[in-house]
Amino acid sequence: MINITIIALGKLKESYWKEAEAEYIKRLTSDVNIKIVELKEESFDEKSSPELIKRKEADKIKKALEKAKDSYIIALDGQGENLSSTELAQEISNITIKQYNNIIFIVGGPLGLDQSIKDSSNLILSLSKLTFPHQMVRTILLEQIYRSVMILGGRKYHY
């Protein structure tokens, strides 16, 4: 069974995001041990330094990662590698073949991730060239993890 953790800055606020997340977690539980770790995002306004905010959030992420031994870290970033759904499934398969016990996906806040988090990741992944709200990214990521599991299991879901 694959162990996947999603470290995300910010909480899901709207009920429809919570319901979508709960549905994908329910679908995944027979194939994946999945855990969501929500970290408090930093407050900011237009006067705030984006780099300072990202550094403060990076400190929280690093603290959450301290417990993550033998984990493959995937940071989500718009400038990351674009993979198709089948390529993501193959990447997940390759990661588990390499004997990683855990895969950790990191979803940043509205300002994105600090460079130090990207530098310490095994893979920087882009879900799209489009920009999405970070709450939506969690749902898209869960759907793609679910799709990957279906592809790897040879089950009908991906056409």
C-alpha cells in the first residue's frame, strides 16, 4: 500500500472543497494510506514582503517534514515539470519501486513556495500552466492521485 501525505498551507474553507476532498480520500482508502497535514498560512497584505511570507511558511513546512524519513518529496509549483496523468502514475510507480515508503506532496499558499522548499524536493511538479486557487489545487491533486492509482491498478477510470 502506498503512503501519501499532502502538506498544505491553509485550511479548506468552503464546504464544497471539503466534500470533494472527503470523496477522493474515501475512494483512495483501499489502495493508499493518505494523510492531509494542514499548516496555518501567514497573513499578508499588499504591503507585506512576499519573500518574507514564503520564508515563514517554509519554516512551518520544514518542521512538518522533520518527521518524514525515507520520503520522496514532490513540491507543487507552476514552473515545475508538466506530466500527463499516465506519466504521473508511472512516476508514482517508479518512486515506490525505488523503495520510498512515503510520498509527500507539498501545496503552498497563495504566494507559492519558498525556493528552499523547491530546492530540497525530489521533484517539482506543475499541475497546469494555468493558475488555480490553492484550495482547488488540493482537489485537483487528489483527483490525479486517484487517477494514478486507477491507472496503476489497470482499472477503468482513465480513458
